[in-house]
Amino acid sequence: METIKAIMTRRSIRTWTNEPVAENERKIIMEAAMNAPSAADARPWHFVTMDDPEVIKQFTGLGGTEMLAESTFMVMVCGDESKEIYPGFWPQDCSCAAQNMQLAAHDIGIGCVWIAVYPLEERVETCCKILGVPKAITPFALLAMGVPNEVLAPEARFDEQRLHQNKW
């Protein structure tokens, strides 16, 4: 798939079949994450991959996340401030990694939805407890994936009124 087509046709997928995401597909997704740009190429991230249904089900209590029980592969994107060269940029860096994962998943036919964790303190704490994340690391986003059980049509989202040239 071409990059522009992937960007324009990607949709958040919230229902999946029970078919597992293949190991080679997981590797592609994780390689895409780790090839994301980051401030000063610091790559201040860690990733926790999950395929154990019992672990995955523990995230259904975050609020509005009941559909996660159907996911066969999830990734927690975590920020590591100790890896930063320019303090404060880790959320943008982790966002780039998460977006790369979504686009890679879409490109290979895997459905994905991004669940916000940071800066919601209760979600951060819950995710730390479930996954045993060290105190110096911050859970940032949870990406739930699987073989899609739905096909959503692309939406035209370009809004000329949000485009400003040279000044507001």
C-alpha cells in the first residue's frame, strides 16, 4: 500500500476475529514503531507486547475499553524520560511510534485502535500495576490489534476552515 493511501484509508478498528496476529506481522508492526522519528533520535520508548488473553482482559476496566477482550495482540507504548536528550519531548516521540504502528498494521491488513493512557493518571497507574512497569517508565498508549471483523469506509476529513496560511 502506498503511504498516502494508508493514511487516508486507516480507520480505528474495534472488532476482531479470534485469529491471532502472526509473528511476522507483529515483527513488521514493531519494526515500524522503532523506525519512528524522535527528537535528537533519542528513541525514548519501550514496548510491552501482549497476546495472553488473560492479560489482555485486564485492560477492559479502563473505561470504554470493553472491546479489548476481543483483541489478539496489544502493545503498550511506554515513555522513558531517562532516554531523552531534549526533556519533555517523549510524548511526541511515542506518538510517532504509535502512529507508525497503526499505519503498518493497516498496511498489512491488521485492524488497530489507539487507547489513550497518558496523561490520565488513573490509567497510567492501572497499566503500571497490570504490566509491572518500572516507576521510571510511563505507559503512554495502548494499541489493540487483531484480524479485522469489520470494514469501515474511509472518511473525508480535510477541513479547509482549519487550514491557515502564513498567519491565523
